[in-house]
Amino acid sequence: MSKLFDDASLAMIPSAYKDGKLYSIRPTDGSGDFTFSRGSNLAATRVDVNGLIEKGRENLLLVSNDFSSSNWGLVSSSVTGSQAGYNGSNDAWKVDLTAAGGRVFQTNTTSGVHTLSVYAKAGTLDWVRIITNSSSTQDMYFDLANGVLGTSTYGGHIDATITSVGNGWYRCTLTDDKTLYNVRIYPAQANGDLNATSGNIYIQDAQIEQGLVATDYIETGASTAQAGILEDMPRLDYSGGASCPSLLLEPQRTNLVDYSEYYDVWFKAGTTPTFTENYGISLEGLQNSTRVQLDNNELFYRTPNAAQGAYVFSVFAKDISGGGSKITLRVDVPATKVATFDLSDGSIDTYSSDNALIEDYGNGWYRCMLVQNNDSIVNAVIAEGDNGLDCEIYGAQLEAGSYPTSYIPTYGSSVTRSADSDGFGVDVSSLGVTTGYTLFYELGKYNVSVASSWLAQTGAGARAYEVYGTTAIIKTTSGDVYPFNHGLTGTGIKVAVNYDGVNINVFTNGTKRGTWPANQTIWNGLTNLDMALNNLQMVNWKQLLVFPTALTDSECIALTTL
């Protein structure tokens, strides 16, 4: 394999990437790099090298660490920059009161579940109050001398935290589920007391982001700033504990569950359902899972009113009862469908749906999935499975489709993740590939339907070779032929398509599938390679190679042997 690899003109093994680009490791001049696009939001996620779900993140505040009057509003206060900060910099700001009720503020129109955070340190005053100001104002006082929470004037928020980061500095956070119009930071002289007319505190690095917890700070300027999985970033995925990533490509999907992580707003049936937000460490590696405690016959649900079609309802769950809790997923359709999952061993206890799946995500977490092929979903229900339930949950999802895709976070409304790029490809005309060459690719986990292609080699304005659903299509002198069938779903396949200037030879998983006379007008002169055309289905690309000469049969067999 190493000798063959040395002969490849193009080698794409997912490793290096940036927003809008997937780099090939050969050639090194950029001519073999793939352009990439997906959409206009941060809906996509992946499993990272640590086995954690990684999201896109955005700081929705502007000039998030320039509290001067030209960028933030000042009421009865003044600010001084270049102060010693929590992170060893001189980027902190001193806020001095000039009258009672002094504050700094910024207008913002964030809606849904969001978390405001700011780093703060006591000066001559020991308290800070932060507010997300909306039709229903949320606030919290924070004790900067002792590192504890004070009280809230209005209540109704989801969570508040104060965390020491050293040298007298604390990160203060406030989480709520309201549409806000501004955020405010007040120096305070005591818990609930804004009557001081002088005195100061220090602040640094403010952030508003969607979600139940504060994540790593993202600096902003005149526009918001993002981190993590960006809109057009290729997703190098490590699902299943893989040591090497594969390129995850998926179709457009919408999570119809409007609150995928905040469950206290779900409708409840029963007298004592209990929800504890930010209870444990979720599959993000953050403390944003929810503890759910249900007695016998209790449940909670959302009502997405999904039209007729195929659907998958899923949630991540982890037993914390110590006695092996079972969780039930239910969809209310003309005939109610149910699946019950045993969280102690990852087994499916029983189901009356069209299908049920469970996937082990490690550390006691499972993704439980119920599949319905042709229904109108009225309610998506989570219930206890057998004499009560005590578990952590995270990431509920209801999506239209016959199989589950990666998690799409929602914070108050349904969210659509766009398809991973029709036309994701590369111009290979500079490689000098003419009348003899070999295309090789390897896929990891995949799930395809008949209306979907994985790879298209474009020459003379027409696609010469495609993997189309379960079958490869090649252009021959007599028309299209379909040389092999490898099943609807699978966990891995290697394919070599060998064009020797006269014939096409196709190999999969160490087996030669056949030889056909080529339509040379189309096959001569490889110009473009495109991935994921025509209503893409889920697939994981592990590698793609282009050889400038036709390999021998024995080389192709060796190359494609699993």
C-alpha cells in the first residue's frame, strides 16, 4: 500500500481543514484541495477526537471586551481600560460609579435559551449584578469577595453560577429563556443594593451564547465571532471511537424538537416529574445534561405536528439510578409506537415501532432511537420504561428521514442543518491525468438510498463514474452499466475504478467486479472529481486517491482488500 500511495497524484485523507476547505495531502501546492460549503448557520455537529460532540459556538455580543462609551452604553459610570486581567493580560476594565444605579450595557436581541457571562473582580466594591433585560427581566447578584451567589430580584432564570479563575477573578453566568433587548452589568455595594454613588469593580470578556452553560470565551469586534464547527467547515468525525477521522457528509435535516436540551419547558404528565438542569457532564464534555426523575407512568413530551412521512426520534441518555433504569421513547401517531431501552447494558427491551436502534457513546451514555417509516407525528414523548426513571438526558431530536443523522441543537425553535455541499469537489485537470488512470476511495459507515451518489468523475461535460445508491454506474460504449451491488447500509467499503484507455475495471473489497468497454469521449481526460451529488445520504469518507496510470488487477485487489 505504501508503494502504491507514493504513486498517487491526488491523496485526500481527511486531516487538515478550515472553513470552506478540505486539504489534500498530495499535491502540496493547493491544486488538489477540495472546496466545501454547507449553509448559513451553526447547526452542524461532529464527534471530536476525544469522543465528545462538538458544536459551532458564537459570541453574540459586539466589541465584547471594549467597554468604552463608543461601544457600550454607560449610565452613571465611567470606565478605564488597560487593567490587569484574569488571564495575565492588561485587557481588563475598571468600572467606576458616578451615581447610584450606574452600569454598562449593550443592546442585544438574542432569543431562546442563552447564557450571559462576564469575568469580574472586586475593587472598592465587592458585588456585581448582571441582567438580561427583556419583557421578563432576569438578574443575579454575585459576591466577588467570597465567590458565592447572591439573590435575584426577579427570579425565573434557568441557572446562575460563579466560578473562581484565580487571583480574585470570577466568571459569573446567568442562563435564561427569554427574548432580550439588552444586557447590563452593575457594580453593587451589597446583595440587592445598588445605592452606592461611588466605588468600582473590574470586568473583562463578556459573552452571550446560545445554550445552558458558558463555553470558552470568543473575542468579538464590530461583528459577532464564532468557534467550533463553522457554517462551511468540513466535519472530520471520530464516531465509534475511531483513531483516525473520516469526512462526515449528510443530507439536509431539521430537528423538529424546539428545545433539544432544556426539558423543563416540555409538557409533563404526572404529579412529580423532576428536572435538574446542568446536573452532570453531557456528551459535550460540559455540565449541561439534565437529570430526569419520573415515577411510574410519568412522561414529558413536545408537539411538533410533523406531516406524513418517515421519522427518527432520538435522545442521548445515561442511567444514574444505580438500578438499571429503562427509558421509553414514544411517538403519538394514528397508532402509537413505542420503544424501550435498557440503560444499564445498552439493550433494546422491546419496541412496537418500525425499528429501534441504540448506540453506545461511552461513559454510560447511549443514543436511543425510534424509527417510524410512514406516519404523521403528533407528540414526541419520553417516558419511564419500568417502575420509574432516574437518568441524565441530552440532545433530543425528531427528524424526517428513515435513519438518524448527527445531532442538531435547538434552543427554542426548530433548526435546519443544510446538506454537506452538492458540488463538493476539486478541479484535477492540472494533475495531467489523460487516457489511463485509477480512482480509489474508502468509505466508513454509510447509509444510502437509490437516489443518491457518492462520487462522480466529470469528463467532457458528463459524469463518467458514479456510486449511485447501492450500485456503481459507469459510462460504456453501449450506455450505462451497473457493475456491483453492496447493500443499502454498511460499515466499510473500498472501491477502485481502473481505466486503462480502453476498458473500465471495477474492484470492491478485494474482488474484481468486471470489465467493460469505456466510452472514451467521456473517460479520456479526468477534469473534476465531485463528492456527494444528487440528494446526498449519510456517508463517511476515509480516503480518496487518484493514480495517473492504470494499476494492475493485482494492485487493485491489494488496494481494495479490507
